Amino acid sequence: MDPVLTSAAGAGILADYPRSAGRHDAMLAADGSVRPHWRPLLDELARIDGPELEHRHRAVRRQIRDNGVTYNVYDDAGGAARPWDLDTLPFILDGQEWATIEAGIVQRARLADAVLADIYGPRRLLETGRLPPHLPAGHPQFLRPLIGVRPPGGVHVLVYAADLTCGPDGTWTVLADRVEAPSGMGYALENRIVVSQAFADPFRDGHVVRLAAFFQAMKDALATLLPSGRARGVLLSPGPHNEAYFEHAFLAHYLGLALVEGDDLTVHDGDVYLKTLGGLRRADLVMRRVDSLFADPLELKADSSLGVPGLVEAARAGRVVLANPLGGAVVEGPAMAAFLPDLCRTLLGEELRLPGVRTHWCGTAAGRRAALAALDRSVVRDAFDSVPLFARGSNARLGIEMDRGDRGRLARLMERRGATLAVQEVMPPCLAPALVEGRLVPRPVALRVFAAWTPAGYVVLPGGLARVGQGDGERATLSMQSGAASKDVWVASGRPQGERFTLLRSQSEPLTIRRGGDEPPSRALDNLLWLGRYAERAEALARTIRAVVRRLGDDAGPDAGGAPDLARRLFVPYAQASEAAAAAAEAGDGAALAREMLALAADRNQPHGLARTLAGVRRTAWSVRDRLSLDHWRSILALTEEEDEAATDLADLAARLDMLVRRTAALAGLSAENMTRGPNWLFLDFGRRIERGVGATWVARQLVGEPDERAIERMQMALEIADSAMTYRFRYLGTFQPAPVLDLLLLDESNPRSAAHQVATLARHLNELREQLVVENDMVALLVRLRRTDPALLTRPGGVGGLSDAVAGTLYGLSDALADRYFRPSLRRRTGSAPRREGG
Amino acid sequence: MEYRVRHRTTYHYLQPVAQSQHLLHLAPRATPRQTVVGTHIAITPPPTRRTERLDAFGNLAEWVTLEDPHTMLEILAESRVTEAARPPHDAARSVPWEAVRAALEQPDGPDAAEAVEFLFDSPLVQPALDLSAYALASFPPARPVLAGAIDLMGRIHADFRYDTTVTDATTPVDRVFEIRAGVCQDLAHVGIACLRAIGIPARYVSGYLLTMPPPGMPRLVGADASHAWFAAWCPPYGWVDLDPTNDVLPGTGHVTVAWGRDYGDVAPINGVVVGGRDHTIEVGVDVAPWAEASTES
């Protein structure tokens, strides 16, 4: 391409891009020229046209959605998961700039580690007055039970992160250190996967440094701390409601860790165990995403339901690697930031390479004077608060917004409790172009950069997570929890990068061949069982509604054919479906019935309607996201996607139900064909078979046997709902009689939709469990009974009913027995000292 | 005075408990005026593991794990302690309270540095209300800190009603302050919150009262259960105990078990059990002069 043309086009795209005085712009130098490392990207933007850019933007959004990348934002009403907000344009750093940041991050990680080692160890900094005792003492997450506890290898910081931005003078400045349980590296990786595809050419031409080696180094390093040398690791997550649950599932999968919640773990004699199907399994690496304070209800926050009682005791015993060890938050927060330059000199004998924001701790008279003098260009913060500025939950106040009365109150509070306050000078974040409606617009940006410990020193993830502020000015919010968007961060090395390397694929070391070996936490199996049940129930419900709808005309008047009869039989006694549908059917009112069918399909207020059942599919699948393949997950997303608008007429509804039935079939097919036959699949199939077996007997008893003028239509419908119409037609052509229909629905083991087929399969599954459950005998007895049943006898009064009850009873009994044995790890409770409380 | 302290806690569970873990603060610690001759803690059924350690505040703590199913758990702590009279501090000669606060900005010596531990909000004492206005009525400018603390104790005793029915173990200090009522634990928390609000360190003390007072002395409130009070940092005397429930400076009738930032640090028994469903707890506390107690049983 003609270089002149290229730069001319580039100028076009930049024509509207404002230069911001007094701010650092990552893309534009002070003279307005484009920084060289942004060239490849801008050339690409100039080369492609508007529609192409829009196309890529949409592709990025689609991929984010298809991969199920979400971030639950607390601000949202209901706190629902929402798609991860990723700006298509990356944030680009050149190699030199990056080298400065990298060296500074490594130093800060070392410093944080050294400070923690002292605070929880010999406390020399406190004895010598280098650090006022107020700093640990006042920090709400200074965990006294951890004093004197030396983590494995003596390493207090295994994973470190810092938030930083670039000041107007081009100095990268740290806004906050993150040591507690830094989040974001999984999102950074996901961003990279998506954005490097959207801009493959500039990614290659800019020689962007790849990320995977960092994760490998981190994983290898953690293994060196374990006596076994091989991590039997878990990722401890607060659970599916946490805002970053996607990342927990993603990282667990990427790093080969079991995703667990507090209830999945137990501590015996200082060792941590994972509760699995086969019993307790040692876990010697816990990647911790539950904050320290919540990690042990026995010794830390007593009302925490997220933790593991005894985890502190396990930390004391020193046989489990916690990443990070407990209690690191004490080095986070503005007060500590004020002391870091001095601590760096004391502990490392070095000057702090990356400065922090200028901070005045108000615990001394000198600090208070400096703080009040700087008030106009500062924020007043809790000295120990590490919540991002102006994020939800932050109580930071801008100095310039405080009037005389406020300032008087502040000065008095400083006198009384100065140690709890810090005044921090405002740092205007640097700017970078974001894509807004097809145009480049400067937006405030902060980076989160990650480091991991290795025996040879800390290594830094070459890239990170850029967060794009929503507003600008002093109150620019850069917190993901408050709705900031994100960007991929590219380090343009200027040198060609080696072959693509990923943790998920090539690894040099030859592996021992293993089959099985996956030990899912019992909780995961519970969710898989319910995923199977909900998915099957959704299909049955869709087929049933569809069968009724097909028999209702659009203009269904009082005489709506057999539909009310069918609906009455299927929904009336099935009280859990819909009472209104039942009433409409009872009254024989076709129009009302049509409305109810629409509601039963789409109304989320119907407790047992289709929409809620699909929500159950989504919820349980989300809870075991790490155990499902991407294709599997995508098919669940497709199945459970909420419609923008509900169906308004029966034709529309029927079409949607058709689609839904196809999608449930696709999901079932994926499970059957693509899941390894291990415990995950077994429990998913348990759920599916239980639900299908009960469904088959339900349809048989409600629709087959009663000899009246609609008997044939009902039998046809039963076969249709049970997806057995084709088989029946092959065998019996057009003649419908109860005995052969019942045989096909209930007794014929060769029919994969029959009750007998489910029972036979479940009996085999039970045999695969390592221990024998009592219910296995019931299942075998039921199978024998089904095999011995003469179809002709089922047509006698009470015949179908008796058998249906036996099948449903045994199958539900199985569901309960599995729950009792494997999933209900009897609730944990706290006990106090006195009936009501201490007396006195 | 020498006493026998007996503290029995019995749990009955509706269903078997599969595993239980407890953290006990039941063994009295030695203090300048308290000597501990010995403590014996008997646990039935026998635990799988017992580990004794000092906690971060120097209290004697015990970690107990039971891994055999049980429907009953009894913990009986018996101690023999000797109480000396409290030292006769002259409140008027303690340091003016503002000077106490100022001195702690750069604490001189380990005791003052340790007092800083008790200057800040803690899990159960983090009032949203500004209690400094209430506190300052007891602390006019330059008042000696102990005189102010004693005045504050008296005001809490007068302003707050002792009532065992209006709060529970999780009632926040703000709520206690609003309703002006509670039990010893609440009143101690109020005292602590007030002192910390004006920059004076305060800690929570858990202990017991002599069950039957000597002849001619009134029986104190809270004598048949665990008791609690607070202590204020009052240089040059150091920590001074104050019992707002009874408006007294604890003397020979108060037995100290442990101290911390608030009740949560020193709860006599903190436990997590797996299973058990509902449970009932019975608690009995008896503090008697050793001579009487040893003849009676």
C-alpha cells in the first residue's frame, strides 16, 4: 500500500482526536505526533473502512458473549452477571517504557514481601520506629492469628498486582498495591485471546510479547514450594455470585486446578482436604480468591460462610501453599503507601523505582500539617482503605469539594483519630484512545499489572488489564465494580516473538498416561446432577407446551379441539406447572389457554415455567463452568439465551419451541458424545435419566388408557411428547392401542426415551460408583419388575398408575440418596459460649 | 484472696455432629494482681486433638477438634487463682488525656506501642455514630485520663440500663448506644468505643465475678455467668480496669481470663460444628473462695 495514502488515511482517523493539554496521552506525543509503537495499529485502522471496523467490534463482542465472559457488577440492580466490557482497541506500551514498569513492579513485589515478612515475623520495622505500630494495628485486615506464621518457603507474596497510570510528566505512578487476592489476570488473558484475533496484523507487526509463559512460570514456581513437587491444587472461589467468578473458572481450567468453594474443603490436623466422590483428597495448593478475613470462620471473621474452618491452623502447620498466604492486605492502603519509599531504602537498600501517589498519613502532627496544606489538590481517605477511589464503598472525599465547615470537622477528626486518615494528592490518569461509535476518543486509563514469585525472582505478566474510566476529571472511576470497561495491554517489543506458546497445548515434558483421575468436588457433582435434571425438564416442558400449542389454532375459540383436554391432563394435576393454565384448560377456554401457554413458556414469574427452568440450566451450568467445554457452554448459552421480546402469538411460540427442542437435543448430544465418561458425565446423566424416566411415566399415566373419544389423539400426543411417534409408526402403522403404546413408553428398553431404558441405565451407573448405595437394590428390583411386566396388564385399571408410582418413587429416591450421600455435607454452624450470649 | 473458678458449658445437639472445632479462651492469664495456681480443662467426649498456645494478645488459648460423631459436648474449666487488691491509683495524678493521645503518635517503649493495638475500630466495635461528643463530656480539656475514664464508666452505668433481653451477641455498638441498654458485654463495648473515639486506647476484658460476695457486700450483677468489662490506657499507671455494669474499679472480686480488642477476640468458646442441626447450651459459672469450695466438693 502507498505509504502516503496510509498516513493520509491515518490522519483522517485522527482528525477529530483532541490533544489534551496537561495530560499524558498514550498514543500521541506532546507535539501531536503518533508514538511509533502505535503505528501498526493506526495503519490498520486507516486501511480498513468503517464497516470493517464495526464488523470487528461486533466480532469481539460476540466472542466475549459466546465465551461467557462476564463480570457481575454490584451496582446493577439484582447484581446479575453482565458481559465483560472490552474495548476493541488495545493499550500499547513500547519495550523501553515497559522495562521501566516491569523493573518497578518486581521491586514493589519484593518490597511487599519483605514488609509482610517483618510485620508477621520479627517486627523489627516496628521496634526501630521505621513503621509506626499504627500501620499494622489499625488495618482491619491485619490478621493477628497469623503473627509468627512463616509460609512455605518464607514467601509472603506469591502473586502481586499494582494499579498504575502515567502522570502528565510521563512518569508511571502506582495508584495501589494489591497483595490480598489480586484479580484480573484471567480477564487479561481472555482479552488477549479476543483482541489479538481482531487485530492480528498489528499484533504480529508490533511484535507483541505473549502472555502464556508467565502462567507457566507461576505454576512451576508454586510447585517448587510443595514437598510433592506436583500441585494437587484447588482454586478457592467465593462462588458463582462473586463478580469475578468467570475468571475463577477460567483460571482454574487454565492452570489445571479444581474450582472449589469453602464448603468443598475441610482441614484435618493441619492438612487441607477436598471432599470428592471418592472421599477426601489432600490439597496442597490453594489459589485463594476468598479474602483472608473470610477464609476461616474459626479464627478470623466468625460469620464468614465462604471460608474453611481450620485454614489458619493449616497455614500454621505449613504443609499447604496458599497463594497468596493469609493477611497480605495489611500492606495495601494509603497509609502504607506513604511509608514505602522509606521502607524500600531500609529493607532493600534501594530507591523506590515506581513512585506512588503523594500521600500524607495524618497520624503525626507533621503529617496533618502537610495533609491540610495539600487539601485543595487531594482526596481525603480512610488510611487503610484499599477500595479504588470513588468506587462503590469508597468514602474518599475531594478536598476542593469541602467547605469551611467540612474542613473544620476534618481538622478536629484528625486531632482525635488522625491515624485513621490519609490525604492523597489527586493523580489525573493518562489518556488512551477508545473506540466510541466508530471514532477514536481519548479516555482515562489505568493499568493493572501482575507479578508472580519464582525461585529466581518475580516475573511480570507482559501486559495486563487496562481499565477505561467512564468519566474524566478528578472523579474518573477506574473500578471494574463501578462499571469501567477494559482493554488488552500490548507490550510492543520491537523484536519478533517466538512461536505461539500456550499452557493449554504444547508442553515439553512427556506426561504419564492417565485415564480418569479427575476428582470433582462433591458440590460440582450436585450441580451437574441438577444441570441434567433441569435440561431434561426444559426439553419435556417445551415438548409438552408445543404439543398443546399445535392443537390450538391462532383463533382458538371455545372449541379448541383436543388441546384443553390435553392441557388439563398434563397441567392440571401437575400443579407445579401452572395453576392458571390448569384453570384455563379446565374451563375449556381456548383463548385463555393460548395466553397461558405463552406465559408458561416465557413468563419468568411462573415458578415452574420454561423460563425459570432454563434459568436453572444456566445457573447450574455456570456453577460448573470449569467442567464444561467451551462448545458445551456455548450450547447452554444458546439454549438459555433470553429472548429480547416474548412470543406474541402461537405460531411464533411454536417456532421458538421447535428451536428450543432442537437446542436441547444438541446439548444432550454434546453431553453424550463429547464428555469423558468420568464422574462429571455420570452425575449429569444421573440427573437426565431421573428426570426423563419420571417424565415418561407421567405422560403414560396421564394420557394413555382411558377409553373415550379422544383416546387416540391422546396416545398420539403421548408418543409425540416422548419422541417415540416414529418408532411406533414403524412398528404398528396407524393403529393406536394402549398396550403397545405403554410398552414403548414404559417397558421397551431399546427405546432410549422409555422408562425402562432409564432405569436400566441408572442401574448400570450405580454399579460404577465406588461404593454401593442401598438404592441400587431398589433400582435392580424395579428393573426386574419392568422386565416382567406384561403390557396387556397395564391397561387394566390402576395398572399404569401403580407402575408409574413405583418408577417415580424409586427415581426420586435415587436423587435424594445421591444428595444425602454426596452433596449434603451437613451444614456448618457456629456455636457460641452461652445460651443467648455472655451474661454479666 | 484465693478462688476456685468453675465454668461448665454443655452442648446438646439434635443430631450427631460429625466434626467440631473450637477455640477456647477459658484459662485465666496471670496479671500483676492475679496469680494463676492452675487450670484444668476437662472435655467430654475426649477430643481428637488439643493444642494450647498463646494468642496474639498473650492470652492462653486452646484449639480443640473432635472428629468422632457426638451428640453432646461438655467443657469444664476449673481454675485456682489468687487475687490481690487493685493498686491504689491516684486518678488525679494520671496524665492529661490529650497528652496520652499525643504521646501515642510516637510511642516510647513497648508498652505504649502495644497500647496502639487498642486504638482502632475492631470487628465488633466499629460505630458509624460519632461517639466523641458523648465521650468528651467526661474529658474536658486537660483532665487526667483516669479521672475521665472513671467518670465515663459512671455515666455509662447511669445512662445505660442493664437488660438481658434487648441485645444479642451480634448487636452493634450503635444500636446499644441508641437504646441505651444491654448486658455487660455491650456496656464494655460502649466504653471502648467512646475512648477510642477520642484517641484513648481501650481493650475488652473477659472474666468472672465472685458469685457470693463477702458478708456485708452487695452481690454484683453478672455473677452467675461470664462477665466482661473494659480497660483504659492510663499512663503512668498503664492499663486500668473499669466495670461499667457495676460502676466499680475491679478488685479482688474480679477474676481476669483474657483480653482483646473486643468480645470476638476472647469469646470463651468459639466453635464451628459440622452437622448437629439445632443445639442447646447450658452454662454454669461458679466463683468461690478456695477454702469454701474445696471443703464443699
